[in-house]
Amino acid sequence: MGRFEKLLKRFLKKPVPKDISYQEAARLLLAVGCGMRKRSGSHRVFTYPGYTKSIVLMEGETLRRYQVQEIRELLKYLRLVY
């Protein structure tokens, strides 16, 4: 199992892990083809072409539950998970 598969599996764990870092999330989002743009300060906005929602993460912090849910929704949209 490669790094991407391990990272994907970590995001799909139930219950939602409370220790997923910004770096892990950014690595996954960039690997699936999301674009990243800097907003103000430590906020980073990830968008995917054709996907209407954007995912806002704060650099240097662990992810909150709703942010993991937003990433899961994107993965379902991309049909990487069912």
C-alpha cells in the first residue's frame, strides 16, 4: 500500500481522527488535483475544477471534524470512495 492509499484510508476512518494535520490534508488535496491559493494570513483555500465548494484550511493546525467531512465529500465527488 502506497503513501496515497494510506493517507486516503486515514481520512476515511470512523470515528473521525482528531489528529489529522494540515500537511496531511494539503498533501491529499494536491494529489487529487486541487488547486491551492493563499487567503489572508494562515488560511489556505483548496478548489477543484467543476466542484462548487471550496475547502478552507488553516496552516499549522489540526483539522476539525467538519473539514474532514468536506474532504470526504470531495473524495466522493471524485469517486475515489463510495
